[in-house]
Amino acid sequence: MIEFDNFLSPGRRGHLVGIGGVSMSSLAEVLQDMGICVTGSDMNESRNVLSLREHGINVFIGHRAENITDEVEFLVRTAAVHDDNPEIAEAHRRGIPVFERTQAWGAISKDYQNALCISGTHGKTTTTSMCTHINMAADRDPTVMIGGTLPLLHSGHRIGRGNTIIMEACEYYNSFLSFHPTIAVILNVEADHLDFFKDLDDIKRSFRAFAERTSEDGTVIVNLDDPNAMDAVKGIDRRIMTFGLTPKADVYARNITYLGENSQFDIYYHGRKFTDVTLHVPGEHNVKNALAACAASICLGIRPLAVKYGLAGFNGAGRRFEFKGKFNGADVYDDYAHHPGELKALLDMVQHLNYKRTVVVFQPHTYTRTAALFDDFVVQLRRPDVLLLAEIFAAREQNTIGISSSMLSEKIPGSNFYPGFEELENALRSLAQPGDIIITVGAGDVYRIGERLVAEEK
């Protein structure tokens, strides 16, 4: 079997299918920086596509067999691109090796002394971003791959010259099993992606396999407060470091104070104070994310002051409780939450911010997730003062199960379902008032609603 490592040398030629995605566009630039000639294709023009062209990478719009020329030596695709894609089919016809995106990132990570891989059902992007801030504060010059945009980097990636790579590691389709971590972080383990996994036990087996991919002299960092995460790593033959809000953890927080959108706390390591932290992103879940980032930093030998300053400089990643502006006196935010656990963390945090009303515009993400976790979604979506539901964002799926956001609305008194964005925006215009917080929530394109309303105020 041909390994992707065979193509990691200057002068090789590769084609990336779906090159406009966050992780794929980052991969394209990293490969180009290694001296590899890269082309790619995507279905639509985008900022990422424009940026790639500015870097001299040829990007085709549309997937066509003729994009695969005689010079192409390998293809890379995302999990969303299947064998019926014309470029994949052409590569198979020509005998050109086809790799998954994570296989490429996994091969690249082998070249680094330290491979820090952050996994979990939720919190990955934020914690990866926190780790990036800390490593930058410590002058470690890391290479970074994040599943979102980090303002510090003005993108979702960074090409560094140091000996550390920091990578967001997703469990969907067992993608993270292509990685080779020296430090593996497991933030939490919950039921999700049930279009791929059989059940929660199947998910825990996957996270266990990820932990076991850590180098023999490496460390697995686990959330002690999460029973599923602890169960996933029980008895594995690797060094375990725990984090959490209890002193039973190796790394824990004391003296937590919440001040609006900020929090202050002390971080302890094995019973001794490591540093104090002021965090400029709200919520208990972000305290835990910061503890995980601190534990990873300890494993990397980073000094306490760099942890303190790195976390103090972090103001959030794109689409993670991101402030968009004001509309009719209301504060408009956007958040990527698309799982009941993420919704709970978001709403727990917002209730401490002293707004008069919490107005949530929620767009469920994928039919299978909405159906599998329907009752859990109902529990969380009953909490806002005002709930407006957009139709489910299909992403990679077809609606073969006949589910709709209208079914959620039927279970949530006072909520309203809007099949189109125009009606939803009109409803927001009429109800928004000073003292409200309006949050567009979901992993699809719901953020556009808040952006359009805010633009009207300018």
C-alpha cells in the first residue's frame, strides 16, 4: 500500500478535491511550502479560493475529470467527497493514489518532534486556538491546523519553523486515526455523528484508538470531569494527565470568578499553583478548555508566564461566540454550536451575562443528528426567552428520514419555525430591542442572518 509519506518531497505534484475548505486550503499551502506543486478544485468561489490563487495555486471551479492531468501524481480528498466524484473516478481509472485529507496531515505531523492533537465532541477549535496563542507567546514558532479562523493568524492555519505542530483532530469517519500524536487531548466524549458511529460505545472505542496512537513516550490529556472520556482511556498503556474543576485532577482551577464575559482563576498542577489566568471568553466550558491547553503546555515544557499571557491574548475563534455588532440596540453574536452539549454550554454561559432577553436563532445541522438527538435538542432549545428555528442545514446529507425543524417547533411552546431566511430576518427586525442578546447558532449558513442585520445599522 502506497503511503502519503512517499509524496512529501519537492517537485511532486498533487491535486486537492474540495481545496476551498478550511483544512484543505491550509493543507494546500503547507504542501506548496514544502516544494510540492499543488492544484485543486472546489464547487464555488470563496475567500479561501481567492487566497490560494494569490499564493500561485491553480484552482478549478467545478469537479471535472479533465482537471486530472498526466502530471498529477496523487489526489487528496475530504470525507465528504466520494468515489462517484468525477475527479476521484478519473484518478482511479488512471491508477493515481487517492488519500484522505487526514492521511496527508498525519504524514506531515511525523516530521515534528511534538505533535499536539486536540480531540473531543466539542471545544476542539477553541482549545486548539488557545494552544496556538500559548505557543506563540512562548516563541515556539508552531505549525498550526485549526478547523476555523483564528484572528491572531488571520486564517485557520500557520506554517512555522519550530518543532511543534498543533492540530485539531476530528473523530468523524475516524479521521483522527490517521494522526500520530505525541500529545493527545480528549476534551469530552458524547453521542454525535451517529450517521457513522453505531452508538456511544462505538464512539468511545474510536477515542480509545486515537489515544493509543499516541507515541509510547507521549501523554494523553483527558477531562477528569467527563465520565465517557475517562472510560475511553481506562487501562491504556500510555501516560495519562487529567484536567478538570476538581483538585483530584492533575491540572485544575481554583478561585474562579466570572466577570461578565471574562473569568479569572488560578491554575494548579499537582497541588501547586502554576499560574493565574484572566480569560476573555466566557463560560465554565472555556475554563475547562483553558485547563486542557495548560496541561498540553506543561507537557511541552512551556513556562507559566507564556501560558498566562497566551490565554490573556485569546479573544475567541471565528464563529465561537463571535460578536457581530448591534441591531436595533441588541447585541448580535454568532456561535457554531450544533450539538445539544454545545448548546447547553452556550446557554449556561449566556445566562450569566445579564441580558434582558436571550433570542436564539437556531439552524440544526444534518438530518441524522437532529433525529438521533431530537429529545436532547428540545431540552436545550426550551431555555431561550425567544426561539426562532431555521430549516435543517443538510450539509452532506439527503433528507431520507423526513425530518424538519418544524417538528422541533411543535415540541417547544412559543417557538416559531421559518422555512426561509427572509421570513426569519423580518421576524428578527420586528422583535429585536435594546437589552437583547441575539445569537445565530449552528454550523451551517445561519450566521449570514446576523451579518445582514448588523450591516443594515452601518
